[in-house]
Amino acid sequence: MPANEKLSQATKLIASKQPNFKPDIQMYKNFTAIKCGRQSRVLSKFLRIMKLTLVLLTAAFMQVSAATYGQKISLTVENTPLEKVFDQLRQQSGYNFLYNSQMLERSKPVSLSVKNEQLSAVLNQCFKDQPLTFIINQNTIVVKEKPISQMAAPVIIDITGVVSDAKGQPIPGVTVKVNGTRVATVTDINGKYSIKAPDEKSTLVFSFIGFSSQSVVVGNRKSINITLLETNSNLTEVVVTGYGQSVAKRDLTGSIATIDAKQIQERQPVTIADALEGQAAGVLVANDNGDPSGTGTVTIRGMGSLNSGTGPLYVIDGVINTDADFLNPSDIASIEILKDAASAAIYGSRGANGVIIITTKHGQEGKPTITGTYYHLFGQLAHELPSVSPSELRKFRVGKNTNLATGGANTDSVNRYLNQDNDYQKLLLKTAQKNQYNLSMSGGQKGITYYTGLNYLDDRSIILNSYFKTLQTTINVDFQPNDKLKVTNNLSFLYRTGNDVPLFATIGQLYERNPWTSLYTPDGQLAGYDETKRNPLAWAILQTNLNKTYLGQYNTAVNYGFTRDLKLTASFNAKLNNINTQVFNPSSLTGGTLNGGGISTGYQSVDIQFSWALQTYLNFSHTYGTNHTVTATAGFSRENFQDNKSVLGDRNYLTETVFTSNIGTLDPTTTVSSATAHATESLFARLGYSYKSRYIFTATGRRDGSSRFGPNNKWGDFFSTGLAWRFSDESFMKWSKKYLDDAKLRYSVGQLGNDQLADYAFINQIYFGNANPIASYNGNGTAQMNQVLGNPTIKWETATTQNFGMDLTFLKGRLTFTPEYYIKNTSNLLYSASLPEESGYKSTAVNIGSIHNTGWEFTVTGTPIASPKFTWNVSANITFQKPGVVTELASGTPFYPTGNSTTSPYYITQGGRIGDFYVLKNLGVYQYDVSNAYAEDGEMLSPVGVVVNTTNNTSTATGYTLNGQPYTGAIHQLKHNGVPLKGGSTIWQDVNNDGNIDGSDKQILGNAMPDFYWGLTNSFSYKGFLLTVTVNAQVGGKVYNELANLQNLNSANTTYSSPIPAALYSAWYKQGDIATYPYVVNKDAYGDISNGINSLYLEDGSFVRLAAVKLTYNFSSKLLQKIKARSIGLYLYGDNLLTWTNYTGFDPEFSTNTNAANGTSNSLTPGWDTGKYPKRREMGFGINLNF
Amino acid sequence: MKRIATIITSLSILALTGGCKKDISLLPQSAGTVSTFYKSGKDITSGLAGMYGSFLQEMAGTGTGNGKYFYWGEARSDNFGVGATTNVSVTEMLNNALTTNNVAADWAGFYRTISTANLNIANIPNVSQYDNSVTPTVINNALAQCYAMRAECYFYIVRTWGSAVIWKDSYLDPTVSAVKPQAPPQQVIDSVIIPDLTKAYSLIQKGQTATVWYINEATICAILADVYMWRASAPVATTVGGQVGGPIGGAADYANAITWYKNLFLAKGPTGVAYAGTSGANLETQANWKNLFTAPATSIEPIWSLNWDQTVNSCACIPVSIQSSGNPLRVDPAIYSSWPKITADTRVTKTFDPTVVGSAAGQYLLKYYNVPNQATLTSQNALAYNVYLTMYRLGDVYLSYAEALAQTNDLTNGLKYLNYIRVRAGLTAYTAAQLPTTAAMETAILQERQYELFGEGKRWFDLVRTNTVKSVMDPVINSRLTTTTGFINAPNLYYWPVSQTAHNANGLLVQNAGYFF
């Protein structure tokens, strides 16, 4: 039967039963009510509905209104699981059951036999002796755990009342609790409740699934009737806003994106960047999933800074961190990304690039929960590059270069050593194996809860000898002796070890080394260098670059509630990070020859970072009357960071198996130690006011001091405010209530500071010894002024963000839509201004210039299908972001973030955009010597009567035409550095038409920032199966393929390096060739490659990626009961499965390292691909156990 | 409970108030500040070491072959050609196609050195307030070196770029603009270089045994004489960035040079013996000629050499000997084949290994290494050699002195000093009949300087000073490149271009004629 026919039949069926339904809204019913025993049809219809238009889909969200009571039930079951009974009841009654499958784990099988009984009576029988109870709510039967027995409490006031919904219908099953106590009850079938409140100041909290909670102060009333408003689960979420405060998501005034533990679990992340990727609008993530030690980069709302870091601030359980690399993502309960100023303002001092708040998991009272997970992933190179074969390369060198006779190309055919055929990618890369073991236990009893997690990750990545192992533990213990006092403790430890393979000497050699040269010396050792090229295998296997990190963190916080409304928190945190590196280059690698023969070199470094933070703050929250809620926070914090580093350099190791410094000769040139520190101090306050959650206002003020600024400029003041208006609560919006549950407009504006520049940039420093390029002269240690002049006038960089947002909730929370627009202006940019060299300095830190960023962000979440058996959730976000515009620059002086006018593709100018590629336009290759001919206005002429002299590879012409007409004027030739270009030279666009190609002919030919990027997560659950599919994409950004560019630059016409394979076949070599790549013999003399500024290597970096797919099967409760497990899930997982892109390098997505501490400006050079660790495609399986 | 509340509250209040009052100022932990430095004799020593280190960094590099001694003094001349591992910058130098981004077009290192000298000059006199053991002599000797070093840097700038931005004070306040225009070459020579050297000479303690690694009494005389020699004959631009015109000084400056050479002869050398300048016996012997380069502190002839300690400063890699993979320069094939034909010249085999044929021919300049031939100097073991670059030595002075004498028509004495060098090399002395005119002697001296001072950073400046660039270099460059014609713009391209990097930060800089930013 065709699917649509079935569909219409089913529609009719229901339409006949319930004639008052409109046909278009019955489709939803179709999929929710009719399902048991018809799986295949449902699935086929599901596939069908995927194709339906948005209009239909929107209609489908609409909930069917309640059916009438009084269905008659006939049922005979024997020892049947409760869930099965529900299925039968659902079929007979048309009622839906709403329950949590965990609840049913402890339910008992049911045996009963009834005929034509009332539904409620049958239910009463089913629930008899069960640890569960039920409430019939409209056409849904809500299954609940039996209420906690009431505790004895001082009985002062007996309160009764009725809880009803907006239409006046009573709501059964609403939990009513006296806030801050354990006194609680639930409403009965008529929505009535009665509770004993301790005093008049008590607050009653009414909560129920699908409705927003309400709090009411008892006062002198004895009867309190409450109307609960329906909402959806998203809006009842609580969002952490920092410093001990949290707010219902629906009451936010700022822009905060939330990622919960479930989303994290589905993504199977190894790093925080993985967990964030594609999950939130405005958050651009570049992960490095090939590199086992890669951490990825996270940029929130564009690059708003020049030389100072662009990475966000991480607040982990209230503690400020510059990264979150040490956290195991599976210990995270939620991640909140504070994108706008008003939200991040409370972390003003370093929130200019956004704040990411991470809350880790804590224990719950009750029986211990033990969770164990294991997975194994296989990985392989995601995108293999074409490789060069020996015969191709020989042909290129001999056949295509007339002046070439020897040099690798003419090899002795019986010489084994020079007749190999190495595919270095195949030899160097292998299948990666990743194992992760995770065990956590949580639980607690009255007053004390704990969570402890243990994680072990063993990642052997795709490059030989490249691996990382991480062991993480965390313990959270919360102690609450009474209602007023709570002490939380967190202790985390991390041990990480791994080998960082040098990318330049491995991946970088793919085309550098001739493919015909043996990897082994005649005696069977791995060759070191050959023909001055490194052997990638030898470098991967023999070089040691071992990292060992020991990180311990301790955090304790004391919360004391003076009253119910006023709470004091004091917390102290200490973190010790000990990073050890052992580098060793054996003599077989250092000699520069086949057998090495140099001296072994190496070093060991120890970097000890100790930081501590102290915070004290007061939180106040009170609802005056029923409508006026006031919240306030005020506090103080101080943070200190100390970094001591020492490096012991060694050479001439006596043995190559032991690396301690006594084995070699201490090398004073590399032996150094250094120390640095910084501190910040802050006072802050936040005030919030809400009238009926309809008009919401927040304001934040903060005063920050930083040791990085001079005595007069240490302190900066930052203010922000946010407003929100829930216009859906206004009477004029009543008409929309049917579709639009909640609608809120919000606006915020605020300032944030940034002090991310090198420590001590405010003072003139004299460097000693090997802090200088020349450590000593004639035995005397040198003292030299730091080349960076201290500037006592530098002050806080300030980012001012305006955020316009709207939160829309449709169809009882099944569809939410959040559009946002922001304007972010960063002023007083901290940047390293070049000083005139004649002053003797290179640069000084200054506050200069502004960057202007704007962007649109849209987030949609929806549940197109929700039924107990089958649900489909969609979460999608898209961000349109313009590259940051530099609106003001130091007296208008442009600068090159790397190199100079003829080497840097980036040029920061006033009015320019961050990430603009400023390159020479490559228009092809001159076909003949005489093709380099132009009219005065720069128009290219066509040679006529070309005669080629093949002996010396030159050509002459008898004349020229211009646009088909004979040309008789003067002939102008293009020159590169004064040398006239010839046949086989690259044709450059002479922008200023001065006849000379140089730095002034560079033009903007693209930007590294994508025009837009999006993420889409779909999850489907059907019975025990859960399928999650995450797709993300970036569209429109450019990537400069520097790896290919360098390969072509380094390629030689004689021997040694090969160009990229494409150039073997499309390079010019004789007069008349129509080519893409220039003549290899002349490329250097004529500047034909123009490394780094050649538009030929500027590629489209757009991609769409099937980032992750996870299919989980959760075992049925029956089996679980047998082995006393709460849940068991088996899953298949795939990561980076497919990428659609035209980029010719390994991958268009890679992290741009930002190094805030030393002021390097890589954030200004996005999209610069120098050959990163290649990404892998991963597939594997895993198991989750929960007891 | 109440007690806990009280404790927490009071602790918090303490933290709040205490924290606010506490200053969060932090000072550098692994560096000093200007206000804490220059307090003792040791600080003078390390301040001077910093100044020499900065100069060394510019000349010899930081252990990776990035020193520019050979690029400024040799690479544009006929001494060196393209090496095995060349790069764009070197190709530009060899082909007279310099651009503003050439690695050696940047003068930053000289100004960094000038800045260290300026800081020393401003602060060293104050040290005696803090350290009684620092005598005025110590201070004056230190100041003399700083003035002379500053002059030496400006002298390099004037010879290489012509115009210079004059900085005589240390720059410490970034709120004051550091953008300054250039001054024309003559102004730099007259208002900075000569006064600084004269002041240095007046400050330096006379008659002391010289330490060859430092600027000493003889060095100051040698630089000053060299400056006069330059001013006497080098074609110089009269305006900033303008066309190069004629020399400024003329005959009077040859006389000035002679005066200072005579002052030099009064000073004592590294072994405590006065340079004297009376005969060939004041020079190192023919047999030990190489000691000048490998052990300058033990020879009577050296005046100022740059120290190197490979254990601290890493490889003394120079572009004509050792690079980790190939050298950018090699001995030019023409001189590599012509000079060894003068078989009597004992300097040839001490300078390079003429026996090597094929791609490695002329790869290594052996002068600075105590090895007999190229085979013994592989790149591996050469990493552990020290290279002591020669700045001034008596042999150089003899030839310059001869030139000054010849230019002042004292051909007899000029011939004498020229022959001291020739005879020491194993060659027969010229007769007066062979060099009857000033011009003939000038040519002979220039040739002798090329051989004697090969690889000592002099050849290019000699060619410019004697206005022989075009005649010497046009054939060489035309043989390297078929598409250009040597110094077609001579003499304008004698100067280097002002670097793009310098121009980016200082918009007032004017480019030299023949180049564009």
C-alpha cells in the first residue's frame, strides 16, 4: 500500500472517531496514538513525514485536545510488565502515558482481568502495590513515583487550596513543597492539596512537569489557590549565571547557550571543543580531532581582539580558568556559554571573549549510582592527499626540464637504494586505536552527597608513535549538616602523557623527500637525512617528544544561608599544574646525513604553574508579594597565577636510552629558567528585578584590577544592563496563546574588560643572559633592554556588546526559536604596536584602535514527534557573522601580523577586516616569452606570428593585437623585482599598473571567516534505540593552502623536493604550454611562486561535515531486573564520518593557536594551513552500564 | 551554628577588606628594571657585554647562520657566489636586485646596539654613586667603548644605507613619538661618528694592553681612520635618499687618516707590545698568519675581533662555512680558479681549499677554522668551532695606510707598507717602477686587500670607497644573469634599500634612489 494512501486511511479512521478534529492536525495524532504493533508502518510514515513541508510540520506540532472520560476497558493480563499493560490501555483508550522508563524499573508485573471497566478503576488496580501512582491529566496519564512521606515539622499553619491551569481545569499531581524544608505533598485528582507550613514567612513552591513552577509566600492566608502556566521543558531549565546564581531560562535577559550532559554524552567528546562544536549559535569551534594532544579553539562571536587572546574564559564550578583541558567531558553536568556582555559582565575582567561556565556533576541523595562506560574507536586518515610516484617525478624532472640531465632522475636501475616506491602517507599513517574507560559513582545520604569519576583515555593516533594517555579523577563531596550550611569540596587530578610527533619532520616531508629513496640504510637502520631531506618514519619513530602533565586542583566552597533569602558563599581554589617535557633527538637524526653522525641533543623542561583564587560573595533573592522578585549579588575575588619554568638542555648523550641530564653534556645554549606571575582583583555586584516574570531587569557593575597594568591604570570599571519583556503575557497577545506559549524580547548592553597581554608589559625590563639572543660575550653574561618597550599607560581593553534577542516558544514547548543580533565593539584594543626600529625597540604594548563585529544567530529546537515509543528531537543553529572590522588603528598605521609586505597574506588596516587575505592575484602562466606584453593602460596584448626557438626555449612575435585589433603602441612588460617576466612565469595582476609586481599589487581576495556556519543535531528514539546525528558546516571562508604553496616553492628542478602532484602535470616547461604552475627552473629568479601571497593557493574552505553519528540500544527493563542494573546501553559511534569540501589540503578546519601570554598574534592569521595534524575518521563501539 | 556564621562572616569581611587594600602590583621575576640596574661594577660589565652581544648578534648571528657580516661586507662583491642552499635574499644580493624585504636590508640590529650604547652612556656614570670600587677610569673606559660602538654602528649604516636616523639618547617613554626623519650621510659622519670617536679616544686609557675582544685604543684609531678614508673618496649622497654624488672629504681626509694611523701605532696590541707600524716585523709571521683568525688574543697583529663561545652561543654558523644543510654562499668560481694560480701566495690554501672540484667546490671558507682542508670541516664537527670575525687588524691598517700615503703622493712609503703584506704572504715585493702612479698603486692595493682580507667583511666597502663597483661587478653580475646588465643604475644602487619593516613603523623614512617601498 502506498504510504500516502495508508496515511489518508489512518486519517479517516481517526476523523470518523473524533469528528470535531480538523484533518490537518490529525497527522500528529496519527503518529502518537497509533503505534503498537505497527512499527514498520510507523517507520515508513516517519520517513514520509521527513519530506513534509514546514507548514505541515508546524501544524503537526499542535497538541490534540483532551478526549472525554469514560472509556470502557476490557483487559486480561497475567504477570505482564506494567509497560506492556500501558500499551494495551493506550490502544483501547486513546490515552497517552507519560512516564520515565527509570521509574518503571522497580514496578511489579501486573495480573488482572476486567471487562468494560472505567479506565480510572483499571488504573487503580494496576497501580495497587506499585511504588508508583498516576494522575489523569486531560488525555494523558501521568505516572509518578509515590510522594515522599511527609516529615514531621512544627505545625503552625494548615494551608489548603486548588491548583489549576490557565483554563481553570484542576491539575492533579502537582508537587507542593515548603521551600527550604522537606515538607511536601501532591494535589489530588481534583487539584486539591493540603499542607502544613511552619510559619507565615514560608514559601510554597508548586511544580509540575510541563508547567512553570511558582513560589508563593504564605503570609496570613489559610487557603492558597494557584494557577500554573503551561510551559515546556526547555523553559523550566535553570541556567547558571555565575557567582552562585542561576535563573530560569525563560527569565534570561542576556544571550546564554546551554549544553547539557545528555548532549555531551551523545557527542562522545574527548575535549571541550568537541563537546561545543555545532551545538551553539555564535560559537565557532575548530577541533583537532586527528591530533591526540589537540585541544581545538573556541571563538565566541568573532575575533574581538588584536594581539590579545581571543579564547573565552572558563568558569569551572565557580573557579576561573583560562582553559578546561583538564576536565573529562563526561564529568560535566552542563555547559553555559555567556555570549553577550550583560551575561558575562559578572566575569567582567576577562570576559571580553565570552565566558563558558561549566558545572560538574554532583551526587544525589539515595542509593549509590554506578556508571561505567567503555568505548573503542578505530580511526583512519580522513582525507588522503594524492601522492607522487617515482616515475611521475622522474618524468617531470627529466622530461619537462630541458636543462636537466642528472640529479636523482637518472638513477641506476639496479640500485635498490634509489629504486623504491614509497607512499609516505601509507607508511607514516596507520589505523588509530582509541580506548576510553570511564567509571563514576555517586550517591549520598542525608546531608552528604558525593560524586566520584575516574576516566582513562588511551589514544594512539594515526601518525606512528603519536599517542596520548590521560587519567582523570574527580571527587565532589557536598556536606550539608543543616538547611543553612553547605560545604562543597572538589578534588581533581589529572595525569597525562603522550608523544608529540614533530609535524614538520613527518607530515611536512610527504612531498619533500624523493619517493624513490629507501627509508633504510644499507645496514637496515632507519635512515636519518637523505639528500638533505628528513626521513618521516625515522623522525616519527626515533624522535622523542614526551609530555607528562600532573595537574591537581582543589576547591572548597562554604555556603551559609543567613535567612532563606540571603546566602553567603566563600570559596577557595588552588591548582597546581606540572608540565614536564622530554625531547630527545638521537644522533641518527641530527647529523644531516644518512647515518646521522651528528651529536644527540635534547632537553627536559619542567613548567610549574600554580594558581589560586579566592572568592566571597553574598546572594540575595526575595519575592515581595507575589509579583516582585528581587535578586542581588555582591562580592569580591582575587586570583593569582605563578609560572616557573626551567629547561635543562643536553647534548652528546652517553646512551640513547636514558635522558636525564647527567647522561649528556649540559648545553648552556638551551638551558634556561624563567618565572612570571600575574594577579587580578575584583569587586562586583549584580541586581535583578522581575515583575511577574514579565518585565525583567538586570544590572551589573564590576571593578577589576590587574597586575598587568601600570600603577595608574590597574583598575577598570565595567557596567552592563539587560532588559527583557515577556510580551506574550500581555493581554493584547491573548489571541496567540493557542500557538505561542511564550514570547520574550530582550536587550542587553554592557562592557567587558580584557587584560590578556604579556605580564609586565607596563615596565621597561632588562633581560639577562640567555633571555637575550646572545647570552654572554667573552664570558660575561649580557644585560640588554627587552626589545618590547614597557608602556606604563596601557589600560584595560573594553568590549561593548549590544544584544537584541527574542525567545519564542510554540506548541507547548515543542518548538522554540531564538533569533539574536549583536553588535560588539572592542575599543582600546591591546596590541603590540611596532616602534620605529631606530629607537632600538621592536614594539610596545598600546591601547589603540577598535574592532566592530556584528552577527545574526538563530537557534531552533523542536520535537516534531514525541510519543512514548518514538521521539524525534531537532536542535539547529546557524550563525551569520561578518568578519571583524578594524574601525580604528594606531594613527592609522597598518601592520603585518606576520612577515612583511611580500610575505604576509594578512594586513591589518584601518577599515580592513580581520582575516582578510591580502594576496597577489594569479592569472595563470605566460604561454610565450612574448606573451608578457601590455598596452599602456595595462590591457594584455596577444602576440601574433609567434616563432618558437626550441633550442634555447625562447619565442619571438611579429606583432600584437589588442582585443582582436592590431596594436601599434608601445609595449609594456611586467617585471617582478625589476626582472621582466618570461614564458613560464606567473601572470600577476598589476593592480597599480606600474609595470612592477611587488607588495603594492596585493589585493583582498577573500576572508578566512565563514559567511555562515551551522550545526544540526537530530536525535531519534524508538523503543530501546536512540540515534543521534550531528552535522555541522562552515560556508564561505577561505583557507590558504600554505602546505601546497611551500611544497611548490621548495620543489627543485634538479633533485630533492617534489612539487604537489597537480604541478607535475600542469607546470609550464616549453614555449606555448598552457599551464597552471610556473616553470620550475625559473620560479625563484622570477618570483613566480610568491610564497604566502599567491591567490592560486587561496581555496574555498567551505565544508559540510557529518560530524558524529551515535546509535545506542538500551536494554529492556526485564533483562535489567535480572542483573539488577538500572540501564545498559550498547552503541555504535562514528566521528568525522563524511566531509563535503572542495579544499585540497587535509582538512579546511583546524585550530588557529592563540597564545595570549606571549602576545603572539595568531588570532590575526586564521585559515593559514601549514600542514596540521591530519584529521581522522573514527568508528567504533561502546557500552554504558548503570547500576 | 551561630558560631560558624560568625566565623564565616568575619573571615569574609576580612578577605573583602584585606583584599581591597592589598596592592596587586607585581614586578618582573626573571628580569631587572632600569631603576634597579646600573648599581655596581658588575652591572657595567654585563651592560657592556649586552652591547657587544647585540653587535655580535648582528654580525655573526645567533647560532643559525643569520649573521649579516658577510652579507653587508662581501655578498655583493666578487668574492662570493651562489652556494648550495641559496635563498631569495642571497640571490638578490648576488644579482644586484635588492628589495626592501631582503633579510639584510634591515638596520634594526644596529639601532638596537646603538640603543644599548645610549642606555649605557646615560647610566654608567651614575654607578660610582652606588659602588665605591668603580673608579673614574673604569667608567671612562666603559664610556669610550660605548661611544666608539655607537660610532661604529653609524659608520656601518652610513656605508650601507647612506642616510641615517640620528639617535643619541635612550628612548624610554613610549608616549613620545619615536618617528624621526633621516639625516644625510655627511651630517651623520660630521655630527655623530667623528665626534663620538674623538670623544672615545679622549676617554680611553692609553698605553694599556689591548683585549682583542673589546674596542680598545687602537680600535678607536682604526675606525676613525677608516671613517676619514671613506669620507675622502666614497661617493656619497648629499641629501637624504638623493642621488649619489662625489666624495666629501678629499685629500685633507687622507691626511686625517694618516694622523690616526700614526696614533694607532702608539697603542699596545693584545700581547702588550705596541703596534709600532714600523715594519713587517710588527705583523704576525707568514707561518702563523692563520692565528689572526683562530687565536687572535695570542697574536701581535689583531686589533678588534668578535668573540664567540659555541658552548654558550651555539653554532658559529656563517653563510660561507657551516649551515645545518648547505651554505647560501660559496667562494665565487672566478676567484676560486684565478687566485690559486698565484702559487707563491701562501694565503690561498689557508683561505679556502682550491683542490675541491664539483658541487662542493668553494663551499667552505677555511680562514676562520683551524683545519688543513675542506674535507676535515664537515658540517657536523664544524658546529663545535668558534669563529672570531675580524673587525680590524694591523694588516688591514697597513694596506689602508699605504693607500692614504699613496693618495697624498707619498708613493715610496705607500709601496713600503703594501710590500710588507705581499712579502709576508710569500709574494715578491713590487718595485717602484711597477707602480709608478697613485692610480697604479691604488689598483695594486685594492687587489692585495681582496686577497689579504678575503672574507673579512671589507671587499664591498672597498669597491664602493674606490668607486670601482661598476668596473668590477658588471662582468660578474652579467655572467650570473643573462637578463640584467649589472649596475646599470650605478652608483645609486651602491646603497642598500631602506627596509620595508623600517618604513612600516616610521613613515618619515625616505627610500634611497633606485628603490621603492
